Amino acid sequence: MTNPAVEICPACGVKIIAGQKVIFSAGSPGDRAILWARVCQFAKKPGCINQDAAAIAGAQVRAMPSLKSTLFSK
Ligand SMILES: [Zn+2]
């Protein structure tokens, strides 16, 4: 029986399962890059668990290549 770790971002309120899959309160599931693009880059609140550029970059390479310039241009 598997029991994937579920993290809940205290700033954004979304669930991250096994460090990868993101469950939004509305809409279809995504990954950390999509979460960052949709929520975390705007939230910028203390305690947000999705501000790790390396983890986001690892996800965005698969999901949203166009995010790369957004992530690293600042
Ligand atoms: Zn967050």
C-alpha cells in the first residue's frame, strides 16, 4: 500500500502530492510549474512551499517550457 506524502501549501492552500502532483481547489490537477504559474508567483507569501526554483524548473521543463524565461529572468 502506498502512502504518498501530501503537502498543503499554507500560503496558497493547494495540495502537492508526492512533491509533484498538484491538486487545485478548482480545475484539473497539474504540477508544480503550473501551480507556480497560476498561484505562487502572485502569492509571494511567507510559508509558500512552492518557491523552490529547482523543483519548479524540473517540472516546467516537462510541462511548460515557456515558463523558463519567466522563472529566470528576474
Ligand atoms: Zn504556494
